[in-house]
Amino acid sequence: MSMSAFWLDTLADFLAAFRFEQLGRATVEQTHLVVLDTIGAIAGGAAEPEMRALTHRLAAGAPGAASVIGAEATAAAATAAFLNGTAGTFLEMDEGNRFAKGHPAIHALPALWALAETRSLSGRALMEALVLGYEVGARIGIAAALRPSMHPHGTWGTIGAAVAAAKLLGYDAARIRETINVASSLTLASSKRTMLEGGTVRNAYAGIANRMGLMAIDLVEAGFIGERDGVASVFGHVASDTFDPAKMIDGLGRDWQIDRNYFKLHSCCRYNHGALDALDRLLAEQPIAADAVERVDVASYLYAAELDDQAPRNTLGAKFSVPFAVATRLVRGSSRVENFTWEAVRDPRVQALAKRVFVTEDKAMTAKLPQFRPARVDIRLRDGRRLSAAVEANRGDDQAPYSRDELVGKYFSLTARVWPHERADRIRDALLHLEQAPDIAAVL
């Protein structure tokens, strides 16, 4: 048997046979938090002007029973999956996985939620499917090193969404395998330049992945087939030149990728977070007036060093700029959503300080990836004093996790943009006991 046949058969057999009851309690509770966090990110993102306009354009023309979260609208499942996946990336508050170098949950949950709502499926079935879709998407990210010019959004997440949907629909191993092969051909060739230049089309990548995940189901149901090993073909020769199939099956059912995710409280790209965590350490020791800062030097790993734009052109560019993130934290007092808005981008105090923040790669820090994402911040004050702090792990990683209360607080801060507290609290309770919900359609 060839390696491609072996790993695909092994994976498909595992996915088809797996049941929710096999999950440990800690993984179930972790999945609760991932769902809560992702729904909060979607709801908060739905309030953005571009999302309101997009929802107005698309939802009205696609009647259906799936919720457009945070928009008081419903649409066909495919449209809702696209809109919710897009909204969930807008604020850069969705969870991620540093080993996969991407964001598995926002690539799978919107498709799952829309499908479960329209078919009145249970919370238990959704959680089971989400854990598996997350697992497959993240493992592809681990097994394949994407080309440096590619953005991970919209790539392997499409397969994660398709696997999750196939599991939710009760597919057998043969059909799951075919779904994986079909979905492999529906991934994006996404450019990293979009995030670096503030190209907001990038926010649609996860939405497209969710839509294509459901498209894979439609194609398989209609009799379409894919390559014999679509994942190895696309992620070993097209999107990447390296794909290690052993990483797709080693530790299956034992080492859950959802258990080693990260959550965000800083409203920006994860690559900024090391610098912000180090800065927070300094600010916890003493206040630092922005006007007193002559220069800030940030040393970090390669991907963080790429985020060196001192004058981002819009709010997305600001979220992918270490100089802006450091400056807005010092000038405006936090790294929350409100300090990455157009008001913050246009703040002359932030603009001036960002031009005095410089980012360089420390190769010793790059060598510590992916286990650690280090950063060091050195501040030179106008009075001649120098302040410095460094971190190895980022807050929100499994080595330095946020508390449940911190994540619930984040959820409420995001949902306050679209829902009254009473409704958000009712949904919070339902999401934290999601396996008890007989019908997902009643949760929101």
C-alpha cells in the first residue's frame, strides 16, 4: 500500500469511527471556550461597516434558515458560512494554533454552524465535528510548510471545514476520504501581501474557505471526485514543496490540536503579541508617558519582523504593524479593539510614535519557533533612561493561558457591539454547555 493510500485511509477511518464520548473532559471544556471565543469574534466583526454592507448585499438575495451572526439576519447556509467566516477575522480576535501557523476554528465553525442550524442538528454533533475539522486543518498546516509568500487563511482551512461538515452529516470513511480529496482542489492561492498592505480582501479568505467547505459537500453529493491524494498534491507541490503525511496520523485521538491553541486579547495579528506582552510587563512596573519616549526597538522572530510598517494605510494594516501596535498601546492605553479603529489610525500622537518604533529579526528567536514566539522591547526615554523587557511565550498560549474569566470578559466586550447583555449572557451559557443543546437552531 502506498503512503498516500495508507495515511488517507487511516485518517478517514479514524474520522468516521470517532465519537464525542471519546473526548476527555478537558478537551470538551476547551472546545466550549473555542466556540464561545469564535462566536464572540464573529459577532464583534459583524458590526464593522464593510460587514454590514456585505451582509446587506448578500443576505437579502439568499433566503434561508442559517444565522448571519450579529446581524439579525438569516441566509442560505453557504451564504451565512461565508459571511460569518469573513466577520470572524475582521477584528483579528479569533483564536489560532501556532504549530499550524493559522486559525483553524474560524475556518470550520461558520460552515458547521450554518449546516447544523439548517438541519436542526445537536450541539453534541457540532462539537464532535468541530474537534475533527480543527484537527485535520491544523495537521495539514503542521505537515506542510506553505510558501513564504502565501497567507495561510483560505488554504488548509477549506479542508478542515469540509471534513467537519462531512462528519456532521455522518459520512462513512470512503466518503470522508473523497471529501478531503475534492476539498483539496478548492483552496485559495492567498497572498501574504494583502495583510502587509492592508488589503481587506484578506478578511474574506476564511469566509471563502467555509463556503468552499460546503461546496465540497455539494460536489461529493453530486458525484464529483478528486485526485487520489489531493492533500499531498496541493500541499506537497503547489502551495508548498514539503508535505509529511506521517504528521497527519501520528498521535490521532491522543494529541488534540484544539488543546494547544491560543486565544487573543490583543486585537491584532498574533505576531505582534510578543512585543505587546513585553510592553505590558514594563507598564505593569511603571507608567510610561508616550511623549517621554524617544525610540523603541523591538527584536523578535522573522514573521514578527516582517510587520514593520510605521505608517499603515488602514485598520487592517494597523493590525499587522508592530510599530502601530506598540504606539497605540503606549498612547491610547490598551491594545483592545477600539485602539485599532480608524480613529486610532488617524491619531497624530500614534502616528508620530509609530515612526519611532523599529523592528528587527533576532535569528536566535526565530530558531525557537514554533514552540515559542519570543520578543524583546527596548525603550529609550528622552531623559536618557533605558527600559527593557522580554518574553518567550505569548499570553493566551497553552504555556501561558488566559483564565476562563478573561475569555468570557472578552466575549462580552465583543458581543456588546451587537447584542444587549442579557442576550449575550444567555448565549454564553448555552455555548458553555453546548453538548446539551438538542438543536443548534435554538442557541442564538
